[in-house]
Amino acid sequence: GGIGSYAVQIAKASGARVTGVCGTGKVELVRSLGADEVIDYTRDEVDRDGPCHDVIIDTAGCRPLSLLRRALTPRGTLVLAGGGHDAGGLLGGYTRQMRAPFVSMFTGQHLRGLASKERAQELEELGRLIDAGAVTPVIDRTYPLAEAPDAIRYLAEGHPAGKIVITLND
């Protein structure tokens, strides 16, 4: 609902051909965001067509590096933005992010964890995309402040289809 929905829209605004990967309940949402193709991960895997993706942004954190690498072109780039679902071990869900740069040293593929820093120029460009209607935040549900515990419970149930907004008004 966050990184993925923005990634689809920004990639489309940049002229990319986009394949979104999501569960059955979000297929139409991902299509509406501009994805050219959608893979329902309950039926297929991202590597189903072989090494055809130049860039993969993994926001879920639950696919093995080996599977994601099979879907990448030989010089492709894998960005690991999610890590919370691959729990266990000393580093919890961030084992893949730590392992990726080392694997990258032995292949032509570029594998890395997401490191982000706000830059004024990039925020201005994002603002232009929003003003132009090319990027729109996806809001799943809105809760008044008094119902914030309900909002947190809904979030904890997993996979909201967009942002959850808490308002000061009822």
C-alpha cells in the first residue's frame, strides 16, 4: 500500500513497462495504478517468465534472493525495500539486505537494500508528478482519532490496500 503503489506510479510516469506483483484482492488496484501486467503471487511467481525484468523492487520481503534473481536480467537490479516478513536469525527480517551486496560481488546483477535520503530536487519532482495527477496516494481507510486503536488492529491484520489515515475530526 505504500512503497509499491508509489513505485508503480512513478515508474509509469517515467515511461517504464511495469509488472506489479500482489495478492488476488489487489490485482485491480495495481492495474488501476498503471501496471501493464499483474502477477497474482497466489497463482504464479515473479520468475515464471524467466529472466525478463531489468529492475525488481521487492517491498514484501518474503521472496528468496534466488527466486528474485531468476526473474532478473543478467545485468538487472534488485532493490530490497521490505524485510519484515523474513524473520528469524540474528538480523531478523533484514538478512537478505545484508547478504545481497555480497552476492552482488559474484554476479553481473546489482542487489542492494534500500537506503533513502530525502533530497529537495527529488521531492520537488514528486510534487510535480502529484500536481500533474501522475501519482496519487492510495487510501484504504480513514479513522477518526478516537478509533486509532481500531486502525492499528486493521493494519496488524495485514496488507491494507493503501494508506490508513487517522483524522482529528469525527
